[in-house]
Amino acid sequence: MDIKIKNEPIEQNRWLFTTFLLLVLAICDSLITHFGLSNSYIEESNPLMRYVYENSVFIFFSIKIVLPLLFMYIMTKLKPKAYLQLLIAGALFLYAFVLFKHIFWLYMLFIA
């Protein structure tokens, strides 16, 4: 029982680091997406985010940054659960995939 109590702060720090990584990926993705959209190199494939971006770049960035921040806050209030770990891992994978796809497209654009 003492082991669980001692490991809870370590596990909570791991969760916070993971959600912080999600925030960093979200910020990088939004910056690269903005660069690609503003220079007509890419198109936003998400219809909702396309609408938001076309109407307000500020709101676009706000959504991209506030949602991971809100998620970080929620994670400080919850005890880590296995299903949350799976959801965070899935979100990290998707964000990383999209981010690297954008980087690859931009790389190919400037090399070609």
C-alpha cells in the first residue's frame, strides 16, 4: 500500500509530461498548419477547423492551444486510469502523425 502512495506523484508527473507533450505537438501543428494554409501550400481537411481558420486565425490558434491546456488541467484532477493512458497515447500518435505529414509535405515542397 505504501508503494502505491509513493508512486502516485511519479505517475501524476508522467501524466502531466505526456499531456505537456500533447500541448507541444498541438502548438507545433497549429504553427505549421497556419504556415501551410497562409501560403496556400496545404488545405485544412477538417471542415470545422477550416471554417474556424477562414473566419478567425486567432480562434483557430485558441482552440488548438486551449483544448490541450484544458486536458492538462483535467488530468491534474483525475487519477490515472488505463483507458486514459490509451486515449492519450492515441492522441499523441495522431498528432505526431499529422505533424510529421505536414513537415514532410513542406519539405517536399521546398526540395522539389
